[in-house]
Amino acid sequence: MVSAPDSCKMWTDPTAETLAPGKAYVLVEVLSESSHHARRIVRCTCCGFHWLQDYSDAIDWDNGDDPSWQTFAPAGDLEAARALHRAHPEGTLGAPCITADWPTGAARKIIRRFPPIDASGGLR
């Protein structure tokens, strides 16, 4: 997996606005799609960095406040994003990544996740 891009606004300032489709990123390629799940390659509109995106949602039949979940894994370029897709089945993207959870009736949560570091300071 590629290192987190220190100069990409999606990584350095992950907010609901900076992760908004069409504003923060544009669709490059749809790798798979169903009624409630998609895996896509997207590109940051500010710097051109490519990300692999997993998106899922559910239907809130009672309130119409559909929850959704997204994971963005840094890839770098288009070919690297395709390779990341082949190496990681859907739902298994690891760190570093950004997770964005929009739960029903609760505050949105956006978290940058980093790889675990062992006691010696190296990646596990």
C-alpha cells in the first residue's frame, strides 16, 4: 500500500466538504457496483492523486436518513489503484486510509487511519 499523500487535501484535511464527490474528487473508474455498494477509483481535484474508494449504504426505511460508509485508500496513480484493487478484496482495505461514516441520526465521523507501529518504531 502507498504512503499517505502529505500534500493531498483529501488526506491533510478530511472533512465532509473535502470528501464530497465532484468537489474533492472526480470519478475515474467504476470497478464494481451494486445497489448498495461500489468500488471506484477516484482522483483528487486539487492534486491529481488517485484513491481507491469503497462505498456502502443502507436504507433507513423509518426516517429516510440513509447511513453510509466510505473508505479511501491512497494509491498514487491509476495503475497503482488497479493493483490495490486486485490485491485487496472489497471491504479489506487497510491503513493508511480515510474512513468516513455517516450514521443514521448521529454525527458524521471522519478518521485517518495509520498502519500500526511496533515498539521499535517500525511498521508491523
